[in-house]
Amino acid sequence: MLIDITFKNYRSIKEEQLFSIEASSLKLKSGNTFTPLLDYKNLKLLKSAVIYGANASGKSNLIRLMWTLRNFILNSSELKAGDPIPNRFYDPFLLDINSQNEPTEITINFIPKNKKRHRYIIKYNKTEVLYEYLGVYETNWISKIFERKDANEFVEFGEAMKNKKEDKRVTKNTLFLSKFGGIPNDQLRDIYLYFKEIEVWNIPSVHHINELYNSVQKNFNKPEKQELRKKLSKLISVADTKISEVHVSERPDKDFESLPENIRERVIKDLKFETFGVHKVFHSGNESGIQMLSFNDQESQGTKTMFAIGGLMLEAFEKEEPVLIFLDEFDNSLHPDLAKFLVELFHNPKVNKNYSQLVFATHETTLLDKKVFRKDQIWFGDKNKYGVTELFSVKDFNDLKNVRSDIPFDKWYRTGKFGAVPNIKKFEFIAEYE
């Protein structure tokens, strides 16, 4: 579960920005919130948050940052001593000379499966990790698990570190936490797995949506996924797709044995499974049978996207531990009403029993519905004249503190009351033709 994340000098984010999914004291739509820790009843978190902004406003950079943080933790142990930190991890603000070589800083407060509040901090540049810290709140005070200062190749263990005999060495370009993907240490492996299990998807990317689609197909026929099959078929059928049921066929491995070894794995990944929508066939107005239509070339892209994203969400709801999901423009290829329906599943306590969380970026203003979101769930990204992105929430507007919570968010946003809309210089462009 995510509480908040603070970061600076990352892509269009130059100055420190805070994104919080901690609920405010609003009483409205209490079903959109939950209490994650019995010992901290004053801490309430949100089940979802949405980020709006114009094209190139930087609204998606929070989602990209989560991808960067996750993959830096999972993969930095693969770097050899002396290797630079790759650009996919170190991506500073480039429109200011002073920030181009300055470190990126990230602080995240979160709750892993041990149900204790943790804080993780990293600070790094293109060659080395300058600072790394992990702490846990045993009471109201944070206790240090480990800390690494001044790009040191050794970490210091704190009072909250359970195994103080652990090897303290780490290369300058590697995160200490990265080591625990393969080292048996229950305490730190749980933290490592928290980040590994974060779902981050860029839905408009053909590669990403196909990867997610293939993953859902692969899980669909597993014996232990009977509930997923039933619920995903139901989800597709109630979405007015005219599909009564979903069927996934699986080709046996022997069908691929004749392929060259260097391409076999890739072909199996793309062609081993095929998904079909089951449609009723009619004759003279009477039902006369069924027809299977392939999701590959006979069903719409929206149906395929619904299957991929719906499968991701339903799998999250079925897990014992909550899942944190970040989606960029997840409404892409989906009707706004379908996208809104998927968001509302996260707010429904009968569906989202494990308190999974959804954070997504979008342009679709019809999702900006006062019946769906509270003020503290709505965020905006906006760039100033220097190309610097600022993140802010509806609840941050001082002149709205005394305004009713049922204001028409969509109309206020479209008319520019929240900012974060494109300033299109129409007349400047037309003047080029005069």
C-alpha cells in the first residue's frame, strides 16, 4: 500500500514534488478510503487517484517514476563495478544547466505485507548512489534498518535491522536493497517483493498492452484461476460487447518444436494462446447457435484492452495482499463509461476486499465525476514557462476549502479553474497563413 512519494530532478520535475494518496478529513465518499493499520486509526488511505493535465504537461512522469524506481531496485544488482547508471534510471531535468548533472532524489512511504509503515529514500546521479535509507515505524517513531551515506560502498545497520551479520558491502552504482532479490533475508526480501509486485503499465504502448494481454491469457486457463475465468468472462459480457463468454485456447508446445531455437521462445509467447469471444448466432430472429470471434483480428481493440486491464484488476482483487497499480491513459480504446466502471470497482468493498490501489493518468474529463471521486483523489500536472512540472490536488486550492464537495469537477477543469489545460495559441498559427 502506498502512502506518499516525494521526488525531484526527474524528467520534467525539477523542484521537489509530493504525491500523496493519504486521505484528508473529508467525510464524503468514505467508501473510497480505508484504514490500513489497526494501530494507526488516524491514518486513512485512498483506494484510487487520478492525474489530469495537458499533453506534455508531465502528468505521466509520476507513473514513469514508479516504473523507474521499481526497475532500479530490481535490476541495479546486475550492474558491474564502474558501469554508469543507465539513462532509463537516471533521467534528470535537462532544461536548466544547474540540474543536468544534479542527483535525482526519491522518498516513498509505504506499507508492505508485514503491515508496518516503512520509508525508503534514494539519491543518485549518473555514476553512483549517493544516499540510501530504509526505516520502519515500530511505534510513532521511525527506526533505522540500514543507511548508506556519501556514496559509501558499505551500509550502516540500525537498531531495526534483524540480521546484523548480513554483508554490508555494495558497489557504488548498486542499490543495497537490490541484493535481496536472491539473498535469503525475510525482512529485506519482503521490502524487495513489495516493489517487485507493483504493477506499472503504459496502456497506449503497443508493447505494454500486448505484454499485459499475453499475461492475462496465460493465467486464464490455470486450474487455480477458475474464479478469474468466471469473473473476467462476466466483466466482458456486462460491458455491452455482445460477448456471452470468453474462451482462451492453448496450443501444445509440440506445435512449436520445428521452429529455430533462437525465435521459438518469442513465437510461443505471441502465439501459444488465442482468446475468443463467444457470440450468439440468430436465424430469422431466433437463437440458433454460437460463433467464436478471435480477439486478434475479429474483436475490437477496445474489447482486447478491456480483457487485458480487466484481467489485471480482477487478479489484483483475488490476491491475499493488496496490489498497487499505476496505469498511464488506461482509458485508451475504452469507452468513458467502461473506464469509469473499472475505477468504481476499486471503491466497491465487496469487490476490492484487500484494499488494492489504483493511480492513473488520463485526459478523459468525463471520468472527472463528483459521484466517483473526492477532492483529495484528483490531481493535476502543469508546466510553467520554464518547462518545470508541478503536481497539485484539488484539495490544495485554498479558495475551494469552503466550497461544497459536490462541485462539477469536469466543468471547472474544462474552463481552466484548476489550470493544467493546454494554452493553444490558435491565432499565432493561423497568422502564418496570412
